[in-house]
Amino acid sequence: MRIGVRLALTAFVVVSIAVTAVIVNALWWRAAQTSSRQLAATINAQIVSAVEDEIQDIATQGRSAYWAIRTLFYNSVLGTREADKREFVFLSQLQAQPSISWIALGWPDGDFFAAHKLGDEQLEMMEIDSVDGARTRRVDRYQVYPNDIEFRERVFEPSDFLSTDQPWFLTTIGRDGPHWVDVVDHPTGPRPALVFAGPVQVFTRTEAVLAVMIEHDRLSRFLAGLEVGQSGAAFILTPRGDPIAVPDPKADELMGTRFDLTPGLLAVARRAIADAMAPMPAGATRMKNQREMRVTGDDGEAYGVTLTPLAYAGWTLATVIPEREFLGPIERTMRRLVVGMLALVVAAAGLAAWLGRRWIAGPLGTVAGELNHIERFELENVRYHRSRLAELDELSGAIHRMAGGLSAFRKYLPADLVRILVHDGIEARPGGARRELTILFADIEGFTGLSERLGEEVVPVLGRYLDAMSNEIQAQRGTVDKFIGDAVMAFWGAPHDNAGHARDACRAALNAYRAVRENGIADDRGRPLAMRIGINTGTVLVGNIGSERRLNYTVIGDPVNVASRLEGASKLYGTAILIGERTRELAGEAIVARRLDKVAVYGRAGGTAIYELLGMAEEGADMPQWAALYEEGLACYSWGDFETAIGFFRKADAARSGGEGRPGGDPPSRLLIERCRAFVKAPPPPDWDGTTPLMGK
């Protein structure tokens, strides 16, 4: 489908404005979200600080009351059994420290005494001991007034409560100093509390255990006074998600805590801490770092939850704030912006259509005619057309200049090489120079059969393979010379000078072999394509080879033929990458390669050593055990000690290096074993030097 310039320009303007609007709104939305998160983080930081300060203050009150009373006992100012003085001291400390719920004393005989606060307006004195052989609890209740208390009643009732059965007593009686402990059970019933307990020692003898208790309800009242946004809340939870304290403005020792005041927010907090603890190792008892989470509640609403580990008992502070508190105004503003942007897009579309028809469509039609000449390679017909629009004028001039350049580009293939030659100012005329280069030939094993089986379907497979080869060759500063079916020819060291051309060629070969496998390029049977690569270095003629009408920047010479023979020899030896003697010499310590054989290439006098490329030293590769064994065997083979050589080759074929070996063993070892056996039966001539002729071309 073809469209006109006016419609295209209109669409372009509309899309540009729309995209810009989307980007601006997205950036604004992101900035707003960031600001919202920062505000939430600020609120959370204030809440965390307030809660930590409150817990620290509660702990300080507990410790202060304990040490004040213990000092009186320790200095014999007050005896543990002096009831009147004891009641007065306990009551004074209970009133002086507003967060304390109990001040209790337990004796080793099970007796118990305590001052217990009942909210802000009542308190009671409690003593449990044996009366006429029966355990009895005496309770004196008082009404609290500003600066005074008034006795209301005394109650006696049986009790089986023993101080010696309580955790705060059992974990403290044998200690030298005080400590914190969690308790639930009290003479009045179960109520979770923090306890600061320590032994009362008089003249080095432990007479009792003193315990200062703060019930969790005091924390619930404190949480109710925190402002967590407009409708959020803060909770203190255990690692299992059990609530320690929830916002309850009426919570105290008498009323307890109502956990059903904010059930939805509490459920969100418990879900968040469950999700946060789920990925932690089994047995983990607390979070280590603060976490910010987004949790969807049962009502479908999204909440921002921040979990902050507290310093005590693995507790976690969870602040829960509905996202709508921060994002609601932003969403309303966003809707107004969208309406305004739509109006702007409509107005811009009308203006763009008018301008497109008046100022652009006509001049572009003329320029399009010149492009048609280029499309047909009628470069001599391309003309320059002036325009009042600077961009169109420049476009026409660029097209005219491009036509002149294309007349030279047509003489070069491939296009990547053309760009290099033009950039370097190399003229498009026959000529060349002799230089030492490294040449690579690559081929797909069994490609003829593969192409017959796949038919036209071989094209995408071949395309992926050639793409992988080209990418890796060019990544290592190589030049792709040509594709011949599935064969690839490339060289290094021209047109740019490259002192490390042998090393770069080896790296490219290894990377290409790896890329073909990692990219999943497989044949019709699902097996990775098997490649054969030959690399050789030598002095060749490199330059523009061809005629005045058609040129090819390529290399010719005997080293090129040897590289091709090495690629073919890979099939004989069952290897993937073979390199020549000069390549091995120049690459030096940068590569890991084993000497494979000494061969005489068809049509070339004299023998040359060939090597199998195994890896790059920079990637941590080193000579594997089986390769070292093979080279030992090859040395014996070259000396004519064929029996010893067979032993080394057998070990190389069966050896394992680092727990891994070549799947199916080592094909070159098996090939040399067969040669050795043949020479054992029919020894070579006396002047034999270990050279094997490669008869194939």
C-alpha cells in the first residue's frame, strides 16, 4: 500500500507529538511516583524513628525502675520481706514510669508480690503466699487521682500461681545480672509482655528475683498515636506475622488490645512479612534489612508496605499506606493532560497536512525521480535540483554526490570492504602488493547432503551460519573475502595493518565455532552444524584483482592454497580447526595448540608442521593431558618408534583432563595408531622423516 507525502507527514507529526506526549507523561508519572515513594519513605523513616525511640524509652524505664529498687535491696535500705516499705517503693516506681505495667518480686519458695497498673486510673497491689497451708492471693485495689491514690477494696482468693514456675524467674535465678525475657502468663491471666528481670542479691546471697514488666498493650496505644498518611497504619509483628502491637487508642492493662480495628491493613502487613520471609533460609528468625514492597489487599487495592527490623526479639515494624493516597491526585492530573494532548494532536495534524501539500510534496516528487535513476543505476542521468527548503536542497545535492560515488562502488564486492577501501582512499584499479597475511577457510561438514535433504529450507540455516561467521571475523578485525556456497574465505592484515593478524584469526575461528553452537544453528536432524576451519599465514599478493570493469579486493598465493588444504585436512584428522606452522609461530603464547602432524600439501614441495587449535590462553585455556600425551606419541612416531607411539596414542584417546575429555575419544590418535600399525608391518624407507602427504586438493 502506498501513501502520499501529505498523509505521511501528517502521520509523522501526529506520531511524534503522541510519542513525545507519552514520553513526557511517562517521565512525569515516574517522577511523581519517585516523589511519592520518597514521601512515603520520609513518613516511614519518621515512624521508624518514633517507634525505636518509644521502645528505647520503654526499655530505659524498665531498666531504671529495676536498678532503683535493686539498689534499695542491695544496700539494705529495704528488705525483700518488708511489706509496707516494699508496697510504697513499688507504687512510687509504677507511677513514675508510665510505660511499666508490673513491678513484681518472686521468692525461691514460690511466693509472689507485685504492683500492677490497670490502665491510667486504677492499680492493684497483689501478694500470693501460703495462708494456713493454702495458696492465697490478696489483692488491694486503688483508684488513681492526680498526685494521689485512694484505697477501694481488698479481695482474697485461692491461687495456684508460683513464681518459681514462671519463665522470668527460671531464667534469672541463676544469673549474675538482669536480662530481657518475653512472658505471657500472669496471675491475672495471659497477656504478652516484655520483662526486665534480675536477681536480688543481699550480702552475695540471692534472696529473690525482681521483674519489671511492660505489657504489649502500651505499644498498641503508642502506635495509635502515629500518623501514617491519611489512612495508613503501623504494626509490630513477629517473623511469623503474629501481631505484637496494633493501633488501638484505648489499649491498656485493663482493656487489652483490639486486633480487629484495622483488619484489612493488618492482613496486608502479615502477607507482606510472609512474602519477605519466604525466600529466607530455613530457621531464619528475623529480617536483616529494610524492605519496601507493593502488596494487593483482599479488597483489590494496592498498598505500599515498608518492613523494618527492630532491635528486639526479631520484631518487625510494618507500615502500610494505600497507594491511592499518593497516586490518586497524580492520576487525575494525568487524565487532564491526556485530554489536552489529544486536542494538540488534532490541531497539529491539520497544520501538518496543509504544509505537506504546499511546501514538501512537489519538491520531493522531483527528488524521487532522481532516486528512480539511482534505483536503475542510470547514474549519468542524475541531476542536481535547487530548492528553497534547505533540507531538500541538501538532499538533492547528496543524491547527486551519491550517484558519483556509486559509480566507483559498483566495482567492489563485498560492500563492507568497499567502505574500507573508499575510507582509506584506495583507488579502484587493478594492482596489489606482497604482504604477510593470515588466511582462513571455513566449511560446513556434510553440506551437500544437508542441502539435498532441506532443499530451499537450507537458505535460512546457511544465512544464520554465514551471519555468525561474518560477525566474529569482523569483530576480530578480519576481512570477509567471499562466500562460495557454504565456504567462507577471510583474511587478516589487509587493507589495515595488523601486527597480531595470526592471533586475531585464531580467536575469530574459536569464537565463530562457539557462536554457531551457542546460537543453536543446527541441521535437519537437530544436531549443531559441524564446521571445519583451516588457517595459514604467509606472504601473498593482496590488492585489487580483476579487470577495469569488475574488481575484487582479495589475496592470491601459495599460503592461500595451503589454508584451503588445511580446511579439507580437518576431515581426515577428525578435527575442527587446523593451523599452519607460521600461524602457530606468530600467535605464540597467545594460543593453545597441539602439534598434529607433518604433512606435504598436494602440489607443494617439502613438508610443513600442522597444529590443532585448542583455545586462547587469555581465556584460561591450557594444554590438556590428552594433547600432551598425543605430542609425546607424535615425537616417538617421528623417530620411527611406532610401538611406543601406539601406547601414547592409546592413552591420549582414553585420557580425561579435569574430569572431562573429548566425546568419543581423540580421532587423530586413532588415525596415527592405524599408521603406526601399518608401519610396523611395512616399515617406511630409511630417509622417511615423518612427513605424510595430503593427496586431496
